[in-house]
Amino acid sequence: MVDKQRLRQLQRIEVDILDEIDRICRINNIRYCLVGGTLLGAVRHQGFIPWDDDLDVAMPRSDYEKFINVCKSQISADYYIHSVDSDPTYWLPFIKVRKKYTIFEEKNTAGLGCQTGIYVDIFPLDDAKDADSIPKRVITKLIKEISTLYLYKIGFYKKHDCRVMRRVLYSILSVIPTRTLQKQQTRLMKHYNCKSADYYVNYGSNYDPIKQTMPKKVYEPFTEVLFEGKSYYAPNDTDYFLRRLYGNNYMELPPEEKRITHDPVNLVFDTRENVEKDNR
């Protein structure tokens, strides 16, 4: 468990990353909003949930793709986008903006050789025609299976972690290039885009995609909320959003045993400090 002082330093760095995202978005008229526990923290605490150690943002797909494109030339030298394009071991269907010269290594990904800087997650919001349907559940299942296959390819799963038939299937499918898998996954996520859909869905979130499917009017037009003393964009109907994810009592603190964090096994705020000391 990270002590309170180091947790607070981690949170301040994550706000710095959020500021960079906000700067780029405002300059380029890119829509984004705080989501998940970050939005809950903004509404309930006007900042981070006290024990939280990550920060989540979402963008409609067109804005998400525009953000990735403009970052090629506009993102500060202190940060970079982490995706399958920058790291062949990357397995997630969304991007992270990471700070250079930092380490945030989580227990479940330690030793995999993937990039580990302190980060902010950015999720794409894709169109959905309805809140729930059999075709949508099939698409969701396929998206999750591709992410699982990514993890199998990079060695996350051991032999005892899945059934024999699944291991055989993954072994066969693992010859498919990661870029090809990523394209197929994105195509599935964008299946209903530009088809007069009334809902947004966040397929990349750990929350149930059914809970994460909400009418577009819940998000749009985006409003602003205070978070750590600054103003950032948020969904239009924050109450509906938070009730959908966390229930009607979202303003109440959960019991201590449910106050879960990523609990990094290796946290470094500036890797250059040790180098400078060694050179003295």
C-alpha cells in the first residue's frame, strides 16, 4: 500500500497529465469528460477519492481519434501516448497518456516488459443502438476475448490460468499479428458508429458494458466540474451517470474493505534522480 504522502504526490502528477490532456482538447475543440471514479471523486470530494490512485477520461470516438492525431505534433515532450502503436506488448482497447521518466508498475503486469509510466486512461465512447441486445452482447464478448488473447500473447496467462481447449485456441490464434487483432477489435467497437445511434457505450471500462451504455443526452452537452481546484469537463447529467455505475447511495463512502486501489509494486516519480546522483 502506498503511504498517504506518496499517494498525494502520485495524484498531483496525474493532475499534471490531465492538465496536458485538457490543454490539447481546448485548443483543438476536442470533447472529453471525466468518468468513473474520477467523476465520482469530483462530485463527492471535489477532487480525488482519498484512496484513489488513477484518473479516467472518456471521449466520443471521433474526438478520441482526433486527439491521437493532434498529439503527434502537439503533446508536450514530458508525455507520450501509450498504445499498440507505441508498444507491441500493449493489450488494452483504449490509450493511456503517460509521463516520461516515471514508473507505475502494477503487480499483475510486473515482468511483462511493457511501458509503465504514471498515466491517465482515455476511453473511446462508441455508438450503441440500444441499451442491451443479443448482438451487442456478442460484440462485447468478442471485444473482451481479443483483449484476453492479447494477454495470452504477451505471457500474462500461465498454463494453469485457463482451460485446455482455451489454451489450444489461444495458441492457434496467437500467430495473428497484434496490429491485425487491434484493427478487428476497433472495428467491432465502432460497429454502430454513424448509424443514428442514441446511446454511447464504453467498451474499454472494467465496469459492465451494460452499465456503461447510456443515452447520449447523459453526456451531451458536456458541462464542467471542479476537480482538485480546477475546472474540467464532465457528463451533462452526472447524477444519472453515477447512479448507473455506483447505485443511488454513491455519495456515501464505501466500507474500508472495498476501498480498492491499483497498489503499485514499484512507484518512481523521476527516474532521472538516481542517474544524476550516480554521476556526481
